[in-house]
Amino acid sequence: MNVTDFTMDFFSLKGRNAIVTGGNTGLGQAFSVALAKAGANVLVISLMEEDGETRGWVEGCGVEYKHLYGDITADGECKRAVDACVAAWGSMDILVNCAGISINIEDVTKFTRKEWDKVVAVNLTAAFEMTHEACKHMIKQNRGKIINIGSLYSFLGGQWSPAYASTKHGIVGLTKAMCDELAQFDIQVNAIAPGYFATNLTEKTRSDPQRNATILSHIPANRWGWTADLMGACVFLASDASNYVNGTVLTVDGGYLMR
């Protein structure tokens, strides 16, 4: 391809079909809407009941939306989601592994195998299984985009939650390993590592003056991220504009890791 062949159409997702795990709240909702705004149909699988807001925003972009209530840690649920996408729209083109949990316990000696297993199952094992099911279709198509959602704790220690930090480090390893396996099929596997974002889950931290000030002191941008700040990164990694970007981790953190 010559430089003159490149157009802004490379960022279009028109005609593509996507799955976003945990895609009807918080950061996942932003990813779902971003993909829809770029032209993709979106299927969300989540343990949250459909609230109508995400559907309205996605369908308002002139594309189709499907919601599956399901636990991606349960046997067969990842396959059910991928099969539903292919049955509805004929292909499986984009996967965003966003679903995640964290269990925080201040005393590390009280963080047990029970908590560990629960976090690992959602954050890492389910991401592997979703990727495993999706890539079966992507290999046949000789095309696909897989976007894993990491964290600042993909690079840092995780005080009060050794499982969360371990799984987010693991997401980076999974991204690189699957890139190495799937690049030959023109499938790109990348990750986004969000920093501190203003969502319902972070409301308690943001409302604590001391903790809020401590976090802001580490962010050169001097503000928490808005979920909209993640949307461009998602569209880029899901589009043909990133066809030679593979196995990388794109940090969206307002410069947090630079300080």
C-alpha cells in the first residue's frame, strides 16, 4: 500500500460486527458506543440486566445492538456469545475483552484462594476463552481485531488486590502471546491500559479529598479521565488504520506512568 492509498475510511467499522464483554456500563459502555459510532454492530454480554441506555445510544448510531445476559466464567457462555454474533450478522470481526472485577482486602494475609480464583476467572480466564472462541471464526475470515483491557496495574503493583494486579499483568502476557499466534492470520491482538477514570466504580475514591488529591498529583493532565477519552483508542485498534499494530499496549492515562 502506498501513502496515497490511505484515507480516513480506514477508521470506519461499517459492516463489522463486535462483541464487548461487560459492555453496558462504565468503560465497557464507552467502547460499545465508540464501535457503534464508527459503524459496527455491537453485541454485549454482561451479568447486568439490559438497562436500555446502551441500546439507545448504539442504535442511535444507525447500527444493530444485541444484549446477552450471561456469566462468561461459566462453561459454554463465551461460545454462546460468539455463536450469537455470527448467527445474527454473519461474522465475528472485533472482540473487546472488557469485563473485569477487583476484590480489595487491606490485610494481604486475609486475601484467600476464594477471592483469587474469582478475580482470575473473570479478568483473565474468561478473556482467554472469549479470544479462543472468537479466533476460530477470525482465522476462517483471515481478519480480526482483539482488544484486551488492561490497567495501570498491568505495570504497577496492586496494593490490597494481588489478584487484580496479577490478572492485569497477565492480560499483557495474553495479548503478546496471542499476537504471536494469530498475526499470521491477519488478526491483530492489542490492549488498552486505562488510567484513573471517572465512573461509578471510582466515585467513592474521587469523593475522598485526600485520596483524590494523591491520585491527581500523579497525573500530568491534572484530571481524571472521562470515558470518552478511551473511545478513539478503541476505534483505532478495531479499524484497518491499525493493521500493522500488533501485540502492543496503548496506555490512556493522562500521563500517569510518566510521573
